[in-house]
Amino acid sequence: MRTKVAIIGAGPAGLLLGQLLRTYGIDNVILERHTPDYVLGRIRAGLLEEGTVKLLDEVGAGQRAHAEGLVHDGIELAFGGERHRIDMKAATGKTVMIYGQTEVTLDLMHAREAAGLVSVYEAADVMPHDFDSDHPRVTYLKDGTTHEIDCDFIAGCDGFHGVSRASVKPSAIETFERVYPFGWLGILSDTPPVSPELIYSNHARGFALCTMRSTRRSRYYVQCPLDDRVEDWPDERFWDELKRRLDQRAADSLVTGPAIEKSIAPLRSFVAEPMRFGRLLLAGDAAHIVPPTGAKGLNLAASDAHYLATALREYYDEKTSAGIDHYSATALTRVWKAVRFSWWMTSMLHKFPDTGAFGARIQLAELDYVVNSKSAMTSLSENYVGLPF
Ligand code: APR
Ligand code: PHB
């Protein structure tokens, strides 16, 4: 088989890149290790920047997000027993949309199917080759046979544990990492959200977040020790702990119900530089990870896909590789700002085992500053709604 761009991974980065390329007339094939149902079964964050929604619109996959997504003008920060609203729309003129990553993935899968583009699911042993030459290839195993795809470029959109970054010789990559000393225990429940907007709570017992998927489905998180297991957290214990970390009004009005999903995720900041190795280009979690505080992961995957698709369009339409040459630096400039923001939000809101009472007082001072200073509120808002790309 031959294609212009072989995309490894059918997460949001790979699927969005594939659709953008298609709108530019660039044919592409996606190779995905798992089944579509497996990919759709992974519960992730659900907050879209306006720029991400625009990209979905550009590829004709935005209708359901506009119909079902919830547009939010602000968030609330809870600390010291009180809630304080940050009006992001007033500060920036922009909003965010609550719409699950699973739904984004499903909409992109449908758009790809409708466009008749080739996707190979359950492709085993996917391996990029010869990306330092002008004739890269990707091999994979399917139904007991080894297949080969000749291409012009390989897009590594295969997430943090993928094969793309792992195929590059270690001396060519520099990595930057921070692992946080706690995790997030998250539950999904078919109960109405406790409040119409998201609540981020800094509490002496640890961080909590109230978010949602719709007006009938809620998503809640509490910070937990990294070695906790889901079995340690029966529903009742979760709801009790969440209530203790919220202000009284929220605790009193919280509607509880059975968890339909429960999982624990570690928090990590990670960046690999550069994002391009000859004709292998990384996008999304394959190149960087952010902690979920601020929900930047999916939105960064979207901006990477945009930069990469634009560079490839220039390559084919204008016969210049300038865009490809600048891809890594352009994408990383935005990536690092989101890495900084999600690290800052994480640092301000969580209980850290090693910073003690001093660290906790500094957090409260910072939160009090953020909710009382117009400039600080604007700075948080600008980053939260998404920096331009
Ligand atoms: N071969 C083929 N496919 C692979 C391989 C492999 N060796 N390794 C991983 N994959 C697939 C995974 O099964 C997954 O479907 O690549 C896809 C990567 O998708 P994501 O992990 O969702 O990453 P990305 O598309 O970059 O999306 C970033 O997802 O992880 C969240 O928080 C993150 O919201 C952000 C978004
Ligand atoms: C979510 O809806 O899962 C979510 C929202 C905002 C965050 C993190 C997660 O900051």
C-alpha cells in the first residue's frame, strides 16, 4: 500500500490530523493497535477550547458538539470555605465547551468513515522505518500477515506509550518530566451536576474537582495517594470525601448516585524535544503529557494536529518544506505554555506532602490574589480558554 501520510494511532490527535489532511486533499492511512470500541471506552477529560471546536467545524465534525456541548463562561475556585467565580468570558471574550473526549473521538471516527478513508484497527506490531531517508515505511501485522505502507511522512499520534517516540534513538531526544506525588480518583455518575459551572477546590484534605459531561451526567475527582486502588474507594467513601472537600452549600446540594465508572490516574508533566525526526513527526500525547488540571491534553493534541496539517499542506501545495522544518519549534512554543499553566494550576490547588503548612499558606495567598486581582484573573482566564494558535 502507498499513501502520503501514514498516521500511527486513532486517538484525537491522529483522527483530527487525518481529517484536516483530507480537507487539504492529502491522502492518509491510520493504523491503530486497538478496536474502535476500546478506543472509545477510555474516559478522559471533556473540555474544549474555542480553537479546538473551530478545528472540528473545519473538518465537518462539529455539529453534535454544538448541539449537545455545554458552553461555559466561567469557573469557580473554592478555598477557605468559600467559592469565588472567575468570569472568563468577561476577561477574554471567550468561552469553553464541555463535551467529552469520547464524543469528540466518536464524531471524528464517523467523519472519517463517511469520507471513506482507510483505517486499520487491531494493527499489531506497528513499526516505523527509514524515517531518516526520503522513503519512510510503516510495517504492521494484521490477520497473521505482515503489511507494509510506503509513505512520504509518518505521523506519530500513538500516545505516551506508543511506538513512534520509542523508535527514535535516545541520543536524538531530550525529555523533561515532573511526576506529581498523588493521583486523581475520578467517578462518572448519572446525577445532575452540583453546580452549572466547574468547581476547582483547594482543601486541607486535598484537591477536588466537580465537572460534568451533560446536565444529567457528572464527573467528580478527588486527589488521592498514588498507591490507592479503586477497590479502596466504594461509592459511599468517595461521596463522603468529596463533600468534605467542598464548601457547605455545594456539599448540601450534591446529588449522589452509583458510579458508572471509577478510575485512578497519575499526574505527570512530560515533554519530548524535538517533535520531528526527519520524516517522522510526533503529535499529541506521543510528544507531551500534562496533568489534567485545566484539561489541556486534548486541546494540545488539536493544536499540534493543526500545525502539522498546515505544514504538510504547504509541503504539497507550495512545494516548500519550511513548515515541516518549523513544525517542532512552533508546536513546542504552545506546548510549553500549556505545560506551564497546567503545572501552575496543579501546584496551586493540590495538597503537596512535602511543602507543609508554609506551602499551604502560599497557595491560599495565591488563590486570594487570583480571585481579587483583575490582571491575575485575566491571566488565568487567557490560559484556561486557550492561547491562540
Ligand atoms: N500502534 C498503533 N497504535 C497505537 C500504538 C501502536 N504501537 N500505541 C498506541 N496506539 C494508539 C492507542 O491505542 C491510542 O488509540 O494510539 C492512540 C493514542 O491516542 P491517545 O492516547 O488518546 O493520544 P492523543 O491522540 O495524542 O490524544 C491526546 O488524549 O490521553 C489523552 O489527555 C490526553 O486528552 C489528551 C488526548
Ligand atoms: C473533565 O471534565 O473531566 C475535566 C474538566 C476540567 C479539568 C479536568 C477534567 O480541568
